[in-house]
Amino acid sequence: MNLRLGTRGSDLAIAQSRRIAKQLADRGHRVDLVPVKTEGDRDQARPFAELGPAGLFVRALEEALLEERIDFAVHSYKDLPSLSPEGLVIAAMPERMDVRDRLLVRRDAVEGLEDSDRAWLPLRAGASVGTAAARRTALLADLRPDLEVRLLRGNVPTRVDKLRQGQYDAILLATAGLQRLDAAAALGQIEPLDRSEFLEIDLDPVRFVPAPSQGALALQVRASDEEAQAAVGALDRRDAHLAVQVERELLARVEGGCQVAFGAWCEQREGAWHLHAYLERDGEHRRFAEFSTRREDLVPDAAAALLGEGAR
């Protein structure tokens, strides 16, 4: 089957899309990449919360799908609003990569590696940390209120360059995105992203709770296109997808999006489903941690804990 794959034009998005294209090509399909410019790519000056509703990096791709200019789109799952527009469905979530956030630190800003209470986030007091995410900003305010959080936008190489230039002492990125870029560089698809001068630390996802569906990709198709659904759906990893669905169902319950300080991480291990969640609301930092053999119990319990007893 011939398929047109819609993707953002950044190195990371192209690397992700090429990976999916190869997996489909191995199954006998021909896939052509179609770059699409999104609103989130155009406006690099403002925080995500000021740019409007969730979906800054996906609306243009969804429009291309609905207008039948592409057959499916590859999204970072965490960029998607909790519900797809009418006429579109998520056909598959391929394997999930590392869920954690990664801290890249200039070595002159490192302090506290010898301190067990601070070694997980070893930054000197007053260090500046770059991010545009409300969740990361709120978590830093909760866990390290002595740090200065400053706006950081741009694609991954641009953010790393700003760190190299000394505009920040540290920056926060998704570990999975860096892993995908490194994998693409190893295949000669892009130039390697040199980070050798920085200390890199993957943050504990229990303390620094990731964004819902972080590390996962979502493959979106038209609901009416059964052939594309079947072709793309073959890449779905069911168990990992079920865990991500818990995170996204909770996202919908707290009425969140990329502008809300909310994190959720669910995984299945030892016969049970484990969920960690975080929500900042009106200056209060609320956390939830629970495991259950009944996956369907986790979202109501977490919503009740995060939003109040009437949330069920």
C-alpha cells in the first residue's frame, strides 16, 4: 500500500517519521514523507500557555488529514489534546521509549552531586533552567524553589545551542527525543547533536512526573480510511498503549493540556498497573501514587485525589 505520512519538519519529527516509515516498509508498504508546518513551529517567542488551546503542534497535520492531503500523521503523543477531532482516530502507538525528562547542565553550574538529597537535580542555588512547559516549571517550583526558571523555545538543536552559549545554566528536554535524535544520527540521517560538554541527568519519574504519554508516538488516521487503519494499526503495542490510555484518560478528567501543570506516568509490572500523577492548581502541588490489578480503578481514584472527593 502507498501511504503519505504527514510530519513536522524538525530533525526530531523527521527522525521519528523515518523510523515509522521503515517499520511500515518492512511490512511491504511504500511511505512518502510530507512535511507540514504547524503553528507551534511558527511562533517561537511565547510560552505554550499563551498560544491558545492544546494542539499547537498537531492542528495543521490534522487539517491535512481531513483534507486528504496525507494518509496518516506521526505525532509526539504528548502534543495531542485528549480527544481527536471528529473524523480522526489514533490507529496505533508503536513502542514507547524512555518516559523521563533529561536535565542538560553546564558543568560550571553543577553542585550537590555529593549530597544525596540533591544529587538527582545537582544545580547550584539560583541557577537558571530553561523550559516552556507549565508542568516542568511547576515541578521545579515545588522541588527546587531556589532555581530561576526561564522561557526556552525552539527545536532541540536550537535549545542545546542556547545552553552552549550560556543563556541558561541548564535546560530540560524529553529523554526519548534525544534518544531518537541519537539513533537517527547513528544511521547517518542527521548530523550528531554534540552534547559532550554538558552533564546529562535523567530525572526520577516518581519525583519529576513526566507529561502524559511522554516518550510515545501516536499514529493518527481518518476514521473512514479502513485500509490505512489496518496498515498502521499493525504497529500498535497494546500493553504500552493501555498504560498510556490511563494517563490520557486522567488528562481528560483534569481538563488538562500542554498549558496545564499536570503529569502522569503509568506502567504495568509484576501483574499490577502503577500510576504516578502530579497536578499544580492555584499554587498547590498535588500528587497521587497507587497500584492496582484493575486498570479501570486508577483514573477515578487519581482524579478524586487530585481534584477533590467529588471528582469520581
